[in-house]
Amino acid sequence: MSEVALYNLEPVLELMAVGLAVAALPLAWWLWRQRQATPTGRLKGLTLITLFLTFDLVLFGAFTRLTDSGLGCPDWPGCYGSATPIGAKVEITAAETAMPTGPVTHSKAWIEMVHRYLATGVGVLILTLAGMTWWLRRQSREIKPWLPTLTLVWVCLQGAFGALTVTMKLFPAIVTLHLMFGIGLLALLMAQAVRYDGAGVRPLAPALRRGLWFGFGLLWLQIALGGWVSTNYAVLACPDFPTCHGQWVPEMNWQGFRVWRELGYTPEGELLPFLALSTIHFVHRSAAWLVLGVLVWLGWHLRRQHGLVPAGRCLLGLSALQLVTGLSNVVLGWPLLAAVLHTGGSAAMVLTLTWALSVSRADNAHRMSFSSRPAP
């Protein structure tokens, strides 16, 4: 792998063609379904399609990371300078023969390249969304192109971090930022979808509105901690529950939270001690109880607010999902399905809170009811 050029732009045009092909079907379906729609309706439809496929991309990105396929093709943007693993069959076979378990195998190469194909297709959809917004703005000055434009810039940065994930050999800080940018892309698209929805604004008591922002911030912190656990392969560093190595508060080593370092090493180039991994895991596990408590509280009260009942129910259901999948990762030895669902649950929570924040506003005249029944 050391002899492979990290960047090889020969297959760029072919990969762009693949991205267009991936985006062609959803774009065709969107054009057919929205042929009679208003400009705002067209933008909403395209935004929802892009949001759906971006969510799928985040899940597949988690699958790629969890199957150790992030270096299935050791160069970027192609695979040994080819647009598909088929063209790199000889190189992949040689690498797999030398190391049968990877990081380069035929299956991992295909997983990695499918992830890149999907990412390219989502990029095409976001480019189309931004271009369509600017084009429709000529017909209606009410259409604001700034958020789609920001989303386009954002996805370009996301692509850059995807490239660095490969070329910097799964550098933990880069991989975690890649995850965070992916989740942020979902939030941006959800905010746009709400803007095009045209539904009325739901008034909330200022305290509950502040609670939403507080929970939103805590959730982002917890996702970053979870990404740090995953990218440092610390999921099984505490193999027991509710204790960690039989202790309620294990011995701590904070070297794992020194951010800028290679995978498995300290910034000084020494091997990262196992205690650092268990510290990473324990911090994430401990913070999870606080985050879970806040989100359950928010879900319970949102389901009593008119127009926000779906968000409350989603938060309660997703909180249960995160609890079950988080525990499963420990007690069942990190099963792939539970790990992917754990990432998907976090992403769905961000979408739910983004929606709730986007459709609500603080209203001093509005008071929370702690005893009323859920609104219909």
C-alpha cells in the first residue's frame, strides 16, 4: 500500500459519470412527480429526495467504517487508479494475498467504492438543488438560495474530508470530522425542507425552546464522542456493563483525547495504552445517560405540544433504540446491525430536533402544560 499513489485523478471523469447515473433515477422520478408543482413544491420534492438518499449514505458510511472497508481502496478517488475494483483486480488480489484479512480485499474494495459512488450521486443531487434554486429565484424573489448554496459548499468540504480519510490512513480526527459533516449535511437539508413546507410556526414556551437547543447541543457532543469511540476502535474497551472492567469508575488515561494523532498512537509516536481506549469508551458511556435523560424529557413534553407530537414520539422511540443498540454493542460484542442502527438512530435524532427547532419559536404567552394529555 505504501507504493500506491494516494491521489490518482485518472478515473475522475468515469466516476463523475457514475455519480450522474446514480442520481439519474431519483432525478427522473422527481421530474415526473413534480411536473405540475409550483417552484417551491419542486424544490421541496428535490430536497426531500436528497435528504432521504443522504441519510442512506450516512448509514452506508457507517457500514463502510464498521466493516473496516475505509481503506478497501488505498488511493482516491478511484481504486488503484481505476473507476471500479474490476479494473484493479490484479492489485487487489496481490494485496489480499499478502494480507488475507485486509485492509485491502475484494469485498472491502467494493464496499468502499459503492460508498464513493453513492457520495458522488448525492453530490450531483445537491448541485442540482443549488442550481435549481438559483434558476427559480429569477421567477420568484421569495426563493432564498443561500441555504442550498451553503449545502453545496458543505458537501464539497465533506468530500474533501472523505479523501483525507483515505489518504491520511483513517486518522481519527479526520474520520470523526467526516462523520460530523455528514450529520451536519442532514441537518442542513432538513432545515431547507421545513422552509419549503409552508406550515405555520408552532409557539413554544421559552423554557422548552431553550431545552430543545440544549438537547441539540448535547446530542452533537455525544455524536462526536461516539465517533471518537468508533474511530479509535474503543467500542469493546469496556466489555462489561454497567461496570467497566468490574469498576464503576475505572482507572482513567486521558491520552486518548489528544486529538491530533495517528490511529493507535500517541502524538509522540508511542503505542496508545489500552487504558486510554477504555477511558474514551467510559466517557461516551457516562455522557450517554445525561443525553438520554434530556432527550427523554424533551420527548415527553414535546408530545404534549400541539403540532409537535410527532417529534416527541420520535425522540422517545429513538431514545429507546439508542439505549438498546448501545447496550447491544457492549454485551453482544459489537454486532454489525446494532452498530449501524446506533449511527442511524443518532442521525434520526438530529433530524427530529432540527425539524422541531425549525418549525417552532419561543412565545412568552405560551405556557407548557405538564399535566395535559398529548395533543391530537
